[in-house]
Amino acid sequence: MARHIFFATSEIYPFSKTGGLGDVMGALPLTLHKMGMPVAVITPFYGRLRTGRHKIDHVAENLHVGYPWEPVTTDVYSTNIQGMPVFFIDRAEYFDRKYYYNTPAHDYFDNAERFIFFCRASLALMRRLGTPPAIVHIHDWQSALLPAYIHYYAREDPFWANTSTVCTVHNLAFQGRFSSRLFAGCGLPAEAWNMEGVEFHGDLNMLKAGLVYANRITTVSPSYAKEILTEEQGYGLAGLLRRRAGDLVGIINGADYSIWNPSTCRFLTANYSPEDLSGKKICKEDLIVELGLLPQLINRPLLGFIGRLHDQKGIDLLNKIVPQLMQHHDLGIIVLGEGREDYELESMALARAYPGRYCAVVKYTEDLAHRIQAGCDCFLMPSRYEPCGLTQMYALKYGTPPVATAVGGLKDSIRPWPAPDATGFTCYRPAPGELYDCIMKACAVWTQNRPLWIEMMIRAMNKNFTWNDSAKKYIEIYRELGLKT
Ligand code: ADP
Ligand code: GLC
């Protein structure tokens, strides 16, 4: 059996997803698999997977996760996506819950324990499968202890001696930072508890384990790879990242056009393409009806926002300028998102204040996300920072030019107006005034120069952020780490 590349991830679409991580894990490993790489994925068996909607088999029972969790065991389930194995780590007390990481009110109190368990169970599973992995590729803090375990285990256990590790940072702001008490229970040797290890200002920092011990670090766009080296965007880890800059690379995500493509999208009432845009107008009409917006908006700019309602996404910057936009301009705004309660309430209050023109859908609905991408004229993404961002890539493909902040992956994927090859609009700083001006620029082109707008739409729709290109860059890293295929 070829030595495997194991992906360890807390989300993988279509089994689990809270945001872009789920989308990326639904596409990148499968692309690698189709390119002939021996990839397998390990992920938690969340409660919602028990419904029977997916065909998943029980493949191992009572696998011991090992010291210092001696009596604790995991069951393992498995399925495959087009021949690529996916293993699910099952322990109901940790993963059979309504939410993934947090309720609307707070994080689950035992998140550290849940994901220490996930990492340890992943090690036990890889051990059980028998062939030492060539590469273990982890994603974000939930799986970031794995490189640390493998680093220390390799000293005593020849099984791990030739396993290399890659840590991909999808969002440096989420680090899995917990009380130092939890270090004792995670099973790493005492020597890992210092500033050069997993200790971070007296706390256990799980993402730091990945950043310190992985052989390579990647993040999800070239611009974000530079930004995280600065104190402003480094979230306390810039110094460490600068020391490891030689091992750090930014690889832009791709978009999965088998799911996000207006010419085939099954959630739309009408499909369309750069050659025939007529379906987009039908999508707009239908969206206006679906969300109860004023019918006259069909002839006015309709702007959409989709995202987690957190500081990162700048929903507060948008909401701040909504009264001014609504009073002085004839346009419509749709917000789809959930997250911080105050942002949810603020968005709902604006919807009450401007009925028929500002609509807030405070929930998570995959199909409506597609219909908003298709039915809007412009996509709003005023992020304070954005490691990559997938929604703007989807917006480009749906012919919905983005209005975004020029940060991270947004900078790397949107060509700003007035360049002759523009695909959207960007502003430099995440500030309400700049966002307002940027929206005004977009609306001016939309209303005053429709041929130019349509050219921009078509250019945007023809942009391809293919996973093949990104996957090749990951393969280069795996080969540098000794993968032989
Ligand atoms: P992030 O990972 O930071 O949340 P991305 O742009 O990379 O941002 O990916 C977000 C993904 O989550 C997209 O697939 C987007 O459509 C989806 N999404 C976010 N919020 C919602 C929501 N409320 N309903 C449906 N889909 C959502
Ligand atoms: C994170 C980032 C987002 C990125 C996604 C997938 O959630 O916030 O910018 O697109 O991960 O890499």
C-alpha cells in the first residue's frame, strides 16, 4: 500500500461545515486524490451524520486512544468519496451535539478535551491502519496538536520516524487557547511546555503546536502569508511566524465549480452563463419575491452579504452605513448570516426599519446562499482581514462583482475597478466611510454604464480559481518533504 497523506480536519463538506474550511476540505483532498495522490481524510463523526443520509460504515470498535487517556476509546466509521477514504472518529459524548464548536451563547466548555481527543484518536487510527503515513496535513487549531505528538512520538516509535507534517492556517485569529491545566491531560512531554513549545502567555495554545512542530506551514493566500508576519495581523504569533518564514507559504484556495456554478447550480430557478445572462435577471426577480423585497428593486442595485456575523467580516461596518444608504439611495441589501448575537439583533433591527429594502436572514442555509449569489448585482465583503475568502470567488463566478476590502485573499482574487480588466471594487481600509464610497462607485457604474458593467460581469464569470492549480503547489511541498509517488 502506498504511504498515505492523511488530512485531519474538523469539517468536511458535505458531511460538516461552518464556513470555508468545510468547503476547502470538501474539495482539496478530492482533487489530490483525482491527481493520483494517496489521500485519506480523518474527521469527527458529528451527531448529524447519524441520520442515515450518507452511507457510512462502522469499521473499528473501541480503539484505545492511549496514554494518558488509558480507558478512553473511539469507534471509527468510514465512507469514501469517489474512492477517497474518509474516516470518522466517533465518541458521542464529544461529537453528538447540536452545534460544532459553540452554541449561540458560548463555546462548548470542553472544546480542548474534544479536540485533544480527536487528535489522539486520529493517531490511534493511523497506527491501526498499519502503514506509517508519509504526510499528516492538519488544518487550524482543532487538529494542530498532531504535529507535536508526531514530533515527540517519532523519538521512541519508529512507526512515526518518517512521517512529515504540514500545518495549514485558515484563520490565525482562532488559536484554540485554553487553560494551562489542560496541558497535563494532553499527553505531550513536559518539555513541550515552554515558550518554544505549546505554551503561550501561560496558556495552552493548540494552533501554536502546529506552527512550532509542523515541518511546513501554509496559509490560504499569498497576501495573508505576508500579513500574518506583521504585529497587527499576527495575533501574538507574528514573531514565531517570522522565525519560520522560510517554511511558510501562501497557497490560494480554489473554488469548487461543480457546486458553485450558475450554469449548473441546482438551487436556482434559472441557470445562466457568460454566453447567456438572461437567467440572472430571473434569479433576481425570484429572489426579490422569495425574500419579500419591493418589486421595483428589479431596476435598482441589489447588494448581498453572506458570512459569519463576526468582526472579521465587517458586518458592523456595513450596518453602520445602512441608514445613510437607505435614506439617500434607491437600492436593496440582503444579509445572510449568523454569529454574534449583537450583530444578529442589529441586522434584524435594520430589517424592521427598512422593510422591503434591507432584508436580514439570520440563519444558515446553503441553498439561499446560492440564490443570493445569483440574484444580487453586487456582493459585499467588507472584511477586516480575510485569509482567503471563498464567497467572493463564488460571487465572481455568479457574475456578481464584489465590493470588498483589499486584504488577504480578497486582494489576491479581485482586480479592482477602474483597471481595464476589473472584476470588482476594493477599498483600502475596513472603515464605514471607505465602504460607503466604494459602494457608491459600484452603483454609479451599474446605473450609468451598463455595457461596462456587463463586460465586468463576464470577465468575473470567466475567472477560474481552480483547485488543480492549488493542489499542484501542495504536491510540491509533499514531495519536498519526501513523498514518493
Ligand atoms: P469563512 O470561512 O471565513 O467563513 P469563506 O468565504 O471562506 O469564509 O467561506 C464561507 C462559506 O460559508 C461559504 O461557502 C458561504 O457560502 C458559507 N456561509 C457562511 N455563512 C452562511 C450562512 N449563514 N448560510 C449559508 N452559507 C453560509
Ligand atoms: C477561514 C477564512 C477564510 C478562508 C477559509 C478557507 O475560515 O476565514 O478566509 O477562505 O478559512 O480556507
